[in-house]
Amino acid sequence: MKNSKYETLNTKQCRMINIRNSKPFRILVVMILNLFSISILGFSAYAQTGQAGTDFSILNAGVGARALGMGSAFTAVESAVDSPYWNPGALDLITSSEITTMQTKLSSDADHYYVSYVQKAFGGTIGVSWIQVGLGNVIQTSSEVDDHNEVQNLNIFSYYSNAYLLSYGKEINDKLSMGMTAKYLTSDMFGQLGGQASGYSLTPGAVLRFNQLTLGAKIEDIINSQTWGTGTTEKVIPKARVGIAVNNSLFGGSLFSLDISQMIRSNYSPELSAGYELSDKKSGLAFRVGYNEGNFTAGAGFSILHAKVDYAYVQQRELSKNNVQRISLSGIW
């Protein structure tokens, strides 16, 4: 007679098998393994070339007052109009078309512009975005004064950098959504020999939803290159970013989000950002607070019918000596 332990499984073993065989569990494992594999491949490629890379500065300022007010912890947040930038994996979670715009003074001379539009198309959702950082008409003067005790204007310097984003997202099933953002980048230093550049980058992303819990992941600029008129080619070190967002019905609706990002290369420390939003659907009001690598953020929003206004107060010491005010205007239909 055979031992009964070889003929039947106890209740605990059965539960473990059911969990491991469940579809959401398998999807989560596959997504994590794929992102891990891509990270290793990206790390290997950059380790071999030995390129340190420099950030594409135009993409560092962030977009969308709602996201910025929540500390830029937006990888797992379902906000489709800003998804081409934050995570294309969330792009196909929209139910309507949306457009948003934002203009910001990063400093006394630099302007930051942003426009994004998303709509259902081609069995999923497409997004088209434009970002620009411009520094116009900066006058270069002589270091010494002339006979009239005045400096001489030697040159007028201007710099404009543009990013054009084309995104596509697809909801695979009621749990998993995936997407990709392709970016075309241009830079122009007027009056500087070889001061023109163009390049590209690709950012894949994915979102996994479990009731009130959402997981998000993306790899920023997994493939990228930017070549200047001097022949110099710059490459950004890809960055893996994972996030979690938790929704609940507290006071009509609240959202907590947490992001962790890591350069796919050694000698870089992980970066942490977190955000919280408290909203009331009846009044259309929302209040936000966030933290992003030592910088404090806060914000508020108001929506009525087909229009939304979002405001953010953002500390970004690396971009501006002053705290930056951000305002986004959006339309939904």
C-alpha cells in the first residue's frame, strides 16, 4: 500500500499551486523577467562601449502639473494624457480623447513648453507630444569696457531643444497593458559652429492592475543616440523605473504612489519619489503633495465638465535656483 502523502496534496500545497497557476501571477512573473532581461542587455551594451552618457536635458524637467505635484511618482498612475512621457504602458487605459498643455519659466531666461494629445486608434491608443526648452537672445558681452566705460555686445546666443514623442499603448487584457514611446530629439545652438544635433530614443513600459493596486514599470531610453554637428555622439544611460499606486475611497478618492528608479550601470544610487493625492469627484477638487530626491512638491487641481486645471509647486534646484510654479490646462471629450 502506497503512502498517502504521495497520493494526495495537503490544503496548503493546493493553494500554492493555484496561485502559481493563476493568470495574473504568470503575467507578473513574465513582465518582471522581461524587464530584468532588458536591463541586463542594456547594462552589457553600455559597459562594453564605456560611454558615461549625459542626460537629454529637455527630458529632465518633467511634464504635467498633476504628476509634478505628486513628486513625479507617476510610473503606475493611470493618467493617459501624460503617459507618453511617464509610462506608455498606461496609455490604453483611457475612455476618451484628451489634450493638455503647459508653459513654464525654468529660470529668468529659459522657457519650457509642453503639449500632449491622446486618442483611441489602431486597436489601442496613440499619443503625440511636443516638449521644448528654449534659451533665447542671451547677449554675450566683452569682459572689458571701452573708452566710454561701456561693455560691447559681441554675440547673441540662443539655444532650443525639442523632443517629439510618438506613443502607442495596448490593453492586452483586463490586467495587463503595454506600450512604447519613440522620441525624436533636436538641439540647436544658434551661431555656434557644430551646435546642431539630432537623435532618437525608445522607452517601453507596462502596467499591471489588481483591483485598487497598480504596478508600473518602464525602461527610459533603452535605445538612444544623439549626434552633434561636430561629429560627437552622446548616449544616455538607460534607467529602469518601477512604481506602485494604491487607490482607495477615503473621502471620495485618494491615491498614494511610490517610484524607484535606477541607472542601468554600476556606481549609481537608486532614486526615490513619492506622492499623495486626495480628490473629491463631486466638487472636482484635488490636493497633492510629493517628494522627489530631496525636493518638496505640492499641488492642487480643479475639473468641471470637459476642462481641467492643475497647479504644482516644484523644487528643482538642478534646473532653477527658484522654486518653479507649474500650471497645466487640459480638455477631455
